[in-house]
Amino acid sequence: MGKLLERRKAVSHFARLPDSGSVEHCSMSSEVLGATKEFSVYLPHGYEEGARRYPVLYALHPAGGIHETWIKLGQLPQVADDAVRSGMAAPMIIVMPDASGMGEHHLGRRLGFFSVPGWDYEAYFHEELLPLVDATYRTTADSGQRAILGASMGGEAAVAYAQKHPDLYGAACALSGLLGHPEQSRMAETDKDYAASLIANDPLSRVKNAGPEEVEKWKRVRWYADCGDNDYFYEGNTEFFLAMKARGIPLSYRMRSGVHDWYYWVTGLASVLHFVSLAFGG
């Protein structure tokens, strides 16, 4: 397991209501990666005062993002607070990992949630980050109380992680996810390792080629996808929905008016929180 190095409260730039949750920025030492990795954690209102355990949602950022992107651009703490206040979502811990690439714009080497030569990110995520979160925070460490969400690049990873580890996740949700091979190829032309990792983990191809036993395991996961009608990934998302339907795997699919941007993801986030709350039994 990786070693937790630091936990610090984030400074909010938004007006906080009395019943708001809080955010921590953390850093950990990864033996797998041989590097220090950061992640952020949203803690629901009441977490500090009680002993209650909470379900946990992992939120994966798009390419070009970092662990703070869901906070700064995705307004995740505010959306989560509002959803809990309204009864639309259950209180939950939300973990925001970092899979940024090197360089000023975070799009260089080591980009992405999949493993590439010399950088075994998936082993870090499942063998170090998840156990560390469960050991550090009062999570309910059970697959039925663990979900994963991602946008764009993170959307592909959220679905692919749940396909690979259906025993770990009760729900998997993609907002404008890269769910088709041609889209991934176009988006990764500048980095061959990154491109290869996207293509090798293509959720659409995995559904089409899955055996009966794998399909049965996936039926125990709650699946959700949402992609705008003017998003350049809409064809892959539609094909993914049809492929899931053909294999008899239930998928809640949404297509709203919109493009591939943070406005679309922010306006769809409350519905995702409601969906995973139902998976948690809330």
C-alpha cells in the first residue's frame, strides 16, 4: 500500500452554507510508480463529527485535468452539497485522483488512467490508492458501496475499470466518455503509448468480444452513460449503448443537447450522484 504523506483542508472560494461538506488535498508516496501522487477528497457534511461510514465515489478527470479539476471546473463539492440537501443524493465520500500528464498543460508523458510502459498507473490505482483511501477514511469498503465516474478520458477509464474489476464497483458512469476505438485513435495521435493504452482498453470492443461469464458479471454492475447530441463522441456512445443492449447488459443512457465541455458535465453531475446513490441503496 502507498504511504499517505499529507492531508490538508482546501480553501473554498465559494460561499459556504452551514451544512456544506469539506475538501481535502492529499499526497501519497507510491511504491508502484516510484513517485508522489496527489488526490483530493470531498467529505460530506457531518463527517468530522460522527463515526458513520459512507459509500465512496471515485471521480476521474478528463485529459488536461488534475486532481483539483473536478473542484475548480466541475463544481463537484457544490453540486454534491445541493444534491444531498435536496434528497437527490446520499451523503458520500468522493475521491478525485490525479492522472495528469507531464508538462505545463498536463498532456505530456504519463497521461491517463491506463498503464503505459514504465508507468503502471492501474496497479497504483487498485493496489495502492483504493486500499489507502479505505484505511484513511470511513468508507464502507464493499463493492456495493463503491462507484466510479469519469468525464471524457476519465469516462473511458471509469467504464473500463469496472469492466476489468466488476467485483470492486457497484456502479460505473461516463460523461462524454471515449467509448469507441476511432474516437480514441483521433484523440491520441501525438502520444503512441497513450494512444495504445486507450485502444487496448476500449470499452466498446470489450463488450462486443466478451464471453458469457464476463457478461454475467457485468450485469451486477449499474452502468450509466451521458453524451451530448453535438459531442464529437456521440457516435461511439450510441454504439456502446446498442452493444450493451445486444448483450443484455442494462445501461442507463442519456443524450441531452450539448457539446464536449464542462457545462455539459456539470449540468449532468447531479443525475449521476442520484444514480450512484440508488446503487448504494440510498
